[in-house]
Amino acid sequence: MFEIEIDGKLVNAEAGEKLIEVTDRVGISVPRFCYHEKLSVAANCRMCLVDVEGAPKPQPACSTPVSEGMKVSTQNEKAKSAQKSVMEFLLINHPLDCPICDQGGECELQDVAMSYGSNVSRFNEGKRVIADSNIGALIHTDMTRCIHCTRCVRFGTEIAGIMEMGGTGRGESLKIEPFLNEGIQSELSGNMIDVCPVGALTSKPFRYELRSWQMNSTESIARHDLVGSNINVQTYKGKVKRIVARSNDSVNETWISDRDRFSYEGLSHSNRLLKPQVKFDGTWKEVSWEVALDFCVKGLLRSAGESNSMNSLGVLASKTATLEEYYLLQKLVSELGCENIDYRLGVKDTKNTINLESNVKLSDLEKIDHALIVGSYTRLEQPMINHRLRKAALRGGTVDVINSMQFDFNLALNNENIIIPCEIANLLASTLKVVLESTNQDVPEELNKLTITKSATKIAKKLLSSDASVIVLGEHVINNDNAKNISNLVAMLAKNTNSSTLNLSKTGNSIAADIAGFFPGKDGLDVNSMLGKDMNAYIMFDVYPEYDFHNSSTAIKALSDKNSFIVSMNSFYNNNVADYSDVMLPISSYYETSGTHVNIEGEFQTFAASVKAPQESKPAWKVIKVLADLLDISGFNYSDSSNVLEEAKHNIKQGHRAEESINITDTNSVEVIWQPSPYSIDALLRHSDSLQETKIGQINKATMNSSTAKHLNLGDKDDYLGVPVVISSLVANNCVFINANKSTPSEEQA
Amino acid sequence: MNEVCFKNIDKKEPWSLSTYEASGGYSVWRKILKGELSPENIIDELKASGLRGRGGAGFPTGLKWSFMPRNSDIQKYVVCNSDEGEPGTCKDRDILRFNPHSVIEGMAIGGYVMKASVGYNYIRGEFMEPFYRFEAALKEAYKTGLLGKNISGSSVSFDLYTHLGAGAYICGEETALIESLEGKKGQPRFKPPFPANVGLYGKPTTVNNTESFASVPEILAKGGKWFHDLGVKNSGGCKLFSVTGHVKRPANFEVPMGIPFKDLLDMAGGIRDGRKLKAVIPGGSSTPVLTADEALAMNMDYDSIENAGSMLGAGSVIVMDDSTCMVKTLTRLAHFYYDESCGQCTPCREGTGWLYRILKRIMDGDGKSGDLDLLNNVGSNILGNTICALGDAAAMPVESFLRNFSEEFEYYIENGKSMVKDNV
Amino acid sequence: MISNKAKKEINSWVEKYPEGRQSSAVMEALKIVQSENGNSLTTELIQEVADYLDMPGIAAQEVATFYENYNHSPMAKNVIRVCHNISCMLNGSDELITHLESKTGVKTGEVTQDGNICVKKVECLGACVGAPMLQIDDKYYEHLTLEKVDAIIDGLKEGK
Amino acid sequence: MFDKLIKIFKDFTLSELLLGMSVTAKELVNTKITVQFPEERTPISPRFRGIHALRRYPNGEERCIACKLCEAVCPANAITIESEMRDDGTRRTTQYDIDLFKCIYCGFCEEACPVDAIVETQIFDYAFESREGSVLTKERLLEIGDENKKLIDKTKLEDSKYR
């Protein structure tokens, strides 16, 4: 720590810091275009030139390291004239199309030009024009406006991990463009819009709709993944028009995934459920809220029968509700005396699934020196967590993987184990055995018979030799026949190797569901038992059966066959829901209600509603509250969702702690891993047209190797479980990895 | 004359190992292999010799070599910059063609001094004849056991490879050259960090010009003082001057520093066709142009040329007689920099094109009265604001041409044609 | 497709660089592939070179468009590269170029109908003492006169 | 006394009457300044700010590019614009409303317009019969522009030298 003088002020600086970091910290403004605090320094725009005493030429503040006794002027004649000349050079070939440029009003070039530009152009030659390239459904290009700051190029290589944009040609004809016109494929591509200082890269869905100053901005939380990225929701006349990243270094830094950025499009999809509807004699009628709720109450009371017992009521919710919604619904149901409540719709056997806690901070994740990923393609499934892991890898950390398919990770893998799902437990167990043996501990009986494989030794050695390691358990194993074993093995491995754990299988807002106690009570039924029984009534919260249930057709059959009274609250209209329900209540979707998301750190991130729920749809927590009032249940006097949150916080429930036992079973048939494609994980994403158009959105394939295909008698033109077959050697033998943007498997295969 | 790099030039097959060895070549390298010369000795000798970088910047070679972190064990590199492309300069090509072994020996010595076991000679892509010559010489050197791992049983290892460019003037800039060696676009890096700390593949690297390396063996064989005394104060030794343009016998001359320009001009046979000297660019196209009077009064050494208002640069003397149209010449140069700008940083990318377009417009007869001020101003706005020296190189000729020959430019703007009647 | 011969040649360049730095050979690899493909490159070829050297396609494209020695449209068998920088200009390169244009019947940068010759104006080739000069393939022709140029062109036309 | 005599004299010679008549007679032959509005109109400054119009390019293409600067600058919030990308990829308005009840005819919209699309014409006498008429829609504005093209072009040309 030493002092340097900037513009006559003495300020503290640390050795190794760049000048611009110091000026930014103390609030001295230095104009810049290519510098971005999260990207490497390029020093190519030359806008941040300042005068450093003793240096003959002006020095770029972004690349000049501070040194003791340095005297800097950002404002004197030399600095100003250098900045002004650079500004002029930048403007000579920049088009004067600010009025039709979507960046107008929030453009860094425009802003800086106001203070450093001249009002007369001395450039009388023709301006440069560059043809645009189509880079996909999310980003629109106007490359004539490009000022070659290369932020997008650096973003690609440094953050997204795939170099997609590059600078071709040289000199004046330098062009920033992708190579093949295949479109940008990164799952973080939207951030290029944010980093672009001018209107060269703008949001395609938002194109030409509004000017930046017309919108209101509200702070919110994106809920498509486990980090809960911080965002600003920009609205106009009650509609969400755009979403941009909000900086929060402990959560998402300044980046957000494309899912979080573009999913808002679904909010105005024509498929929204906008009015309460009641089924009279098999036909749907739009009714008022009063009528609909009255119908619900009467129906529910009738279903209780003469015994007036609510034992035959089932309550199911999707993984995307807010903490408040989970809590209220849970409270309502338990007040009614019912314990049949569940959100784990996609789990085949809730008794045999993952139960693992996460105990690592997101910001610490980038500091780990080793990660073991089990059953996850983090890049597309949890982009922001993957970004942290990638940072760790770039810092020299190593990453091992146990998966059933080889994925296109954007970080260097140290050791990739591609094995069939049923072997995962064995491999982990044998790894645990190595760990226990090498730390001179007793090996439990169950592990004794195991033979130690080379790969287990490798994995174990790496875990043992790392100071800060993490074991990441992903979604692919939730329906593994040994899911519970895997979960326990990971916990034990972590304990014995001093590693942290990260449970990525609790997607959506599941963590909040657990906290709110949204799981079956002691004598309650879980989702699969409910569907197997004759329930008299159901309350379904934002459930889309063909996507949410582990086995969609069984579930739909169970719900429609039995003559249950079904109340569905949905934000989107769904045919199956319409088939089996008796009442459909339109509820708010994302950004239309206040609530709380609990992220993988256990951080409660509360957000306000950015817009009103459209037409007659209502914030779901209010609907539940009114329903409770109508059912004459007391204790629902909430005036605000924050009251609900307060109460929920005082009633935090613990999920069942699984016993640590291992009992590995073997399977021999072809194993299927069903994973929704990244842009199909919730209803809002499924209704976002631009995202669906992207390469990632189009992913819909059942990948298997040729011998599995032969075994199943399939060719590459066939469908497997309704998903097109792709034959590839990337998958473990006897395993089918399905990435589907359609419904979950139908009955035949289960 | 012809005492260092060109000392074998008149012999038969000057490029062969036998010719080189017959005149004392590789004696220094063999001494090193025998352990008779320490790196410190060599650096002292080089410092005493006054050898300054021959690529144009004129940074003392001994000092540069001493900057390399010598104590750490990490891989280091020496790189020879044979990406000769400065208009007017063609000395390195002749060194590679006629004395390749001196470059090999010089680089090997550099490698030994800086503890760099690998060297690359970056030869410009068009220099295929020099490339084949150099490759042949390398083969000879390897065969004779002068290069490789633990050479002739010593602890010294040095592997030398050639790398070919693909046509980009900017790769003559040392950091652009390093980028290019890494298989990227030749875009200069900003400094600091300097290559001596973070260079090729992120490792400490020293880049020297071909002529600098070629001079090293002779300096060490005959002593730094001998070399220094060939030249004058601040400009030790002798240097290759490429005299081109309107002279009777354009050629490369290796002459002691400090020789009067007049003598150099006479060596090249004087101005051709009995015309009069009009202007001289003394150090390659990037250096300011001098008028005949200024040139005739100067000596060919760093200080004297600087006093005259220009720079020694790479010693590329471009001579122009009174038939030269200065507007056309400057336009030509401006086009060169416009074409060769790498496009990385703003002032150079946008400014070189602007300069060229204004000049082109003047040449097309559409000049306007304010154009000369504009040219000067745009030039000075580029100057000093860029990452590398190419921006400066583009701006400096503009300033000097306009200063020294303003009436020609004014005439052109006013009349839409050249003041020089029979210009070529 | 990159031929095996070309791959072998590329490998000999790759060997020069430290392990994992094979992308250093991209400039030569592109030249080798270009000369096999009738003196020009296509995006597919560039992608193949990139794949072969395990680097992003766009990085290879950057190199292929940055340096001057790569052609991106069909090119003539013989490319005559005439220097027209200052020393050559002072020695009459402009005249030379005009002469070449009339001799070949096409403008600089264009390919003759038979696909044999293309005259290109290039910047300094580093043979200023031999001005005016031009380059065909690996060979420099220096101290040119109009007669010498005629002889060279005639030689090319005869397919020498 | 003397004054009285003069008065009597004036009364008898009818001089006052004649004086009055002379004014009448003079005005009878003088140029008349009464303007027969609406058949006749007083001259108006080319800079006069009357009702608005949207202009087109000579090829018939509407000028407005939906930059919304007029909307932003309007001190009375009288302008409402909605925009989208037209099928040919250009930026266009889908709605351009000026609420005449709000408009204060300050002319800022015209000043702000980068493409000279929205202008204020010399027309000051206009009326509407329904409440909806108080809002000039995009169609109406273009219509006004088309109908008064000559006038607008002329006045803008006259004013252009002072801008």
C-alpha cells in the first residue's frame, strides 16, 4: 500500500493495481471502451489515456501499473487532447444513426462523446460500412457501429470459454465477426450485449421496441438456476421488455445466463392462462374469481366427505414456486389436516434419491483446487456455477468427471470417467474404499468385497491431495437405481477427504420448498403414492404434467381416470391440465409476484413484483391466502408477502436426514437418463420463442452408442421414447442419454 | 568497409560453413562450449562495443541482454527478427543470404548468455531464398555439432528453428512478432510487461535484429573496444546502410558509423542522370525526411542524424532527386501504413486511413485549403497515442514532408497537379 | 481435405514448437494447404487446419485474413507480386505495373482468363537495392526493365 | 366668445361633417385592411407553429424512424409512440399519437426530430367534432403532411436559411 497522486489528490494504491482500478475506486472518471473489470486488459481503444508525470507519451490508465510516488493527471491539457483525438478517431467511421440505434440513451460512446467529442466533423471522406452477420436468434448485429474494443471477443475466450467472435482482417478493414455463420452457441452469449459499449450487438427480441429511457427498472432475481442471478427487470406499461444483469460479486458477478436474460418473452405468450375457469358438465366456462374460488371451496369440502377428513387430498407443486407460495400452500394444507404434499414430481422413487447438502459459497467455488463432478453437464444445466468452476480451472484447479456421456465442457478436464449409470455407485464406493484405506480408517463391511479400480484410485488420490476440493452431484443421478447410495457415498467421500459438496439436483426453487416444509408429513403420501391411490381431490400448483412428472402418461392417466376433484393453479394454459382439472386458476408467473428464491448457498433472495400479473391472473400467494380465508382457516392475515416470509423464516423445516448406509444394487438392462434440455426446464422457458430457436433450445435427442442402438434395434432415423435417436460413441455402453425439449417418457418404457 | 557482417561477401560461397570458419567463424562459440567465456564477460564486451540494436530503435544490445532474468530455471527464448519490411531496408536479407552462420552463432551466443536453450529466427514469408540459405546453414551447423542438446559434451544446449512470416509489416515490431510466432495475428502487445519478462509463450524472451546478432561473433572475437573504435561516440562500430532510390549504384554498404552522408552517396555512385539531390530519408520510410542541405551536412551516426532532424533507424537511406514529387511520395508512404496497420488500436486504425484518404484526395485534384492543417493535426493526434510505433511511423513522415516541402503541397492543392514537371 | 503429404509437412513445422503450442504452425499450415488448393483458401480448409492444430476456427480465420499471403478467392497459377513502395516507385515501378497490365490484359489483382497470371501490387518486399523488383513464387526478380519483364511474362505464358 | 363664433361658423358650413366624410372618402379609395377570413388570410411567419404533420420522403416512404426523441422532449407528454421492426428490417412506428389537448405548440418535437419527420405547419384553424378527434393519429398526421406537402416544403425552405 502506498500513495499516488491523481489530479492533485493523494490516494492509496496497492502494488500490482492498474491505474484505472484506482481511479474507479476513488471515483475519478476516466473514459474507456475496451476496459472491462471482469475481462483481460486489451488497451486497444486508447480512450483512457492519461498523463503520467515523467512519461513522454500519454499512458493508458487500464494497462499502466501504479508505482509509488506516481503523479497522474487525467484532466490536464496533454490527457484531454489525447482523449479528444481518440474520440475523434472513434467517431470518424461510426455511423450517425443514434436515433435508430437500440443502444441510444445507454451507449458508452454516446455518453463519452458528449464530453470529449467535437460538434463538427472534420472527416470528409466516406464512412466505413460493414455487412452484418446473422449470429442467431438472441443477438442482433450492426457491425458498422463496432468500435473494435474486442470486449465480445475477450468475453468469448475468457468467460464463455468458446472463441466464437474474432477480429478478422487488419487495419481499417478489421471486422469483428464469427467464423462460420452458424450463430453463437454459448449459453452465456447474451452477456455480449451487455459488454458491447456501442450498438453493434443488441438484443434481438427487444429490437426497435423501446428506447432505454422509457422503461422502469426493478431489481429482481432470476429463478432458472440454483444461483438466483441478480437482474434488473425493465418494464414498460406493465410489460417486461428486457432483462439485464445486475452486479453481485457473491452471486453472479456481472454475468447472467441466456435463460435468465431472455425467458421473459414467455410472459406475453398467447398461451397464458388469463381468466379463472370452471368446468361445468365437461365444458370450460370463464367465471369470476368469486365463483371460481367458491367452486373450489365447495369442491374441496365435498371431497372430504362425511367424515370431513382431508386425508384424501393431494397437493402437488412444481419446482418453480416461491418460498412464500410453498409455505402458504403447505400451511393451508396442514391446517386442513392433510399431509399428502410433495414437489418432487420428477423423482421415480422419493425414498431412493439424493439427499445431500451444499456447503460451499459460490465465491469460494472459484478458489477450489479440485472438483469432482458426478452426473452433471454443468455448462448447460447450471451455467453460472460452471462459470465459477471454469474460473477455478483457469487458476490451475483440476476437474474430474464421472458421467454417463462425454459432454462438451468449456473447461479442461483432468480425468473423465464415462460409465453406465449403475456403475457410478460402484466407482464412488471403490473410491471411498481407497480413501479410507489410505487414511488408515476402517473400511465398512459393505465395501470389503469391492475391487479397487484404477480410475477409483486416480479420483481418490486427487481428492486426497487437494486442499480445497468440492464434489458436485448433478441431476443425472436423481433417478439412478442407486441414487441414495450415491448421495451417501458422496457425503462420506466429502467427509473423509475434507471436501465440500454441491448438490445440483435440487433445481428450481426446491431448496425453498424444503425449507417451507413442502414434503409429505409423517403419515403423508409422496407424489407416487398419491398417484397410485384414489385421491378424492388434488390441488396442483403450476404443474405441467407432461414435463414435470417422472412418468408423464402414468401421471396423466392417474389424474384423469379417477374422478378426483382437481384444482389447478397455472400461469400457462395446458391441455392436459384442462383435461383433468375441475377449476383452473390463473396465477402469476416470474416477475409478476413478490417472493423469495433460496439459492444453493442457502441465501434468501427476496424480490418484488416487477409488473402486475396480466388480466385477471393474480399473484399466487394471494390466491392461496384467499382460498384459506374462504375455507375459514385462521392465521392467514397477511397484508404483504413479506409477512409470509417472516413467518416462514421462523418455521424453517428440515428435510429428512438420510441414514448413512450403502447397499448397492445392480441392473443389467439398458439404462436411460432423462434430462430436460436446458431451455425446457420450466413453463416460462418453454414459452420463450427466441430461446427455443437457438441451438440449445433445439436440443432434442436420445444419444446412444451403436451397440446400444443395435441392442434396441434402432437406427439414427428412429425415435426412442418419442425422441430422435442420435448414435454417438460419446455415451457409455448400454446407456441412453436423453436431452428432450418434449414431454417426459410415456408409459411403455417405464 | 565490410568488416563485420559482410566480411566474407567477396569470397566464393560466402554462405558456406567452411568459408565462415576459415575467417574465424564459430571460434567464440567453441570457446563458450569449452567453458572459456562467461555470460558476464560477454555482456561486458557487448556493452563496451557500443553495439546498438540495428532494427531501428537503437537500444544498446548488451544492456538488453542483461535485462533477461538469468537466475531462474524457466524456459527462455531468443528470437531473431528477420522480418525485414521497412521500405528502403534490405540489409537483413543479404546477411541471411551471404552470412547466415554469423546469425546462427550470434543467436547461440545470445542463448548462452541469457540461458535460453531455444531460439527462433523469424524470417519474413517472402524471403524464401534467404530462408533456404539459412535452413541449409542450420543443417550444416547441426551436422558439425554446433547446435543441439549438450553440444559437444558441454552443458550448453541450444536449438534453433526458423519460423516464416506470411506478409505483415507489423510483425517487425517485437511483440507483434512474438504473437505471430505463437500462431496468432501479429498485433503488438502493450508494454509493460516487456518481453524480457513475459514474451514468447509467456516466457522471458529477447528479440534482436538480424544484423545485431550477426555482429556479435565478430565483436567478441576482436573485442568490444575494437568494434567501438570503428565508429564514433554513442555510435560504436560499423553498420549496414542500404542506399536506394535515385542513385547510380543502389547497394548495401557496411561502413563505420559517423561517415559523412556525402561519402556514402559517393559510394553509391552519386545521383543518377546528373540530377540534383532534393531530399533524403535517412533511416527507412518511418523516419522524417530531410532536405538536401540538411542531408549533405550530416554524418551517418545516431547523434548527427538526430541533430539534422531525423533518425538513423535501420540505416535505410532513400535518396530522392529533383524529379521527385513529394506529394506522390508521401501519398505512397501513407498508403503503406494504411495498408499495414494491424487495426488493433484506434488512432492507428482510423488515423492511417484518414491520412491516406486526404492525401489521395489531394492527388486526385480535390484538395481543399484546410487540408494541410488537417493532415498535420491528424498526424499529431496519432503520434504517441498508439500501442506500438507504427502509428508514430505513419505520422512522422507526414509532419516532416509538410514542414520541408510545404509549397509543393500547397501548389498541388491549388492547381490540382504536381509542381514537379517531369516527376516519376 | 488435407492430404497426407500436407499433414506430414505441417507436422514437420509443428515439431519446431514446444508441446501444446502446435498452433504456432498455423501460418505455415495454411500456406501448405493453400498451395495444394490451387493457391487459395476456403472456409472449410481453414476450419480443417484449425481442427488439425486443435485451435478455434475463428482463430485460424483471423490469421488467414490478417496476413497478406493468403488468398480467399480463386487465384492464378502464377502470382506476380510487384513491389510499388517508395524505393521501387522512385525507380519506376508504376510504369512497370502499367506495362504489366497492358501485357497481361487484366488489371492488377485480377486473374487472366486462362487462370495463368495475376499481377498484384504489394508493399515493400525488402529488396530495395534491386528496385524495381517483383516476386513470382519463391523467386525475386530485381533491377527490372520493361524488356526483362516481357521476357518473364513470356516465360510464364509458355508455361515455364 | 370667439370660440362660440367659430363653432357657429363650423356648424353652418357643415365642416365637421365634411371632415368626417373626407375620411370616409379617403378610406373608400384606400387599400382595405380587413381580411375576409377564411376566404382571405393574413400572412403567417414560416416559423409559425400550428397543427402537426408527419412528412414523407420524395419516394413516398415515411420519414419517421421511431427514435422517440420528440416523445422524450415533449414538455406536455402529448406524444405517444409505439415502434417495432417492420418486415423490411427498418425501424418504424406502429402508433404515433399527438394529444392536442395536451400539446402546447412549443415546437420542441420539430427541433428534436433528426429526420425532419414531425413538423408544425402554418395551419392554425382546425376543428374536430368528436372527442377522439383531439388525438392526431399517425394516419391523420401523415394525411395532413400529404395534403399540405407544398405548403410545408415552402415554409421549411424559407426558414431553412435561419437555422
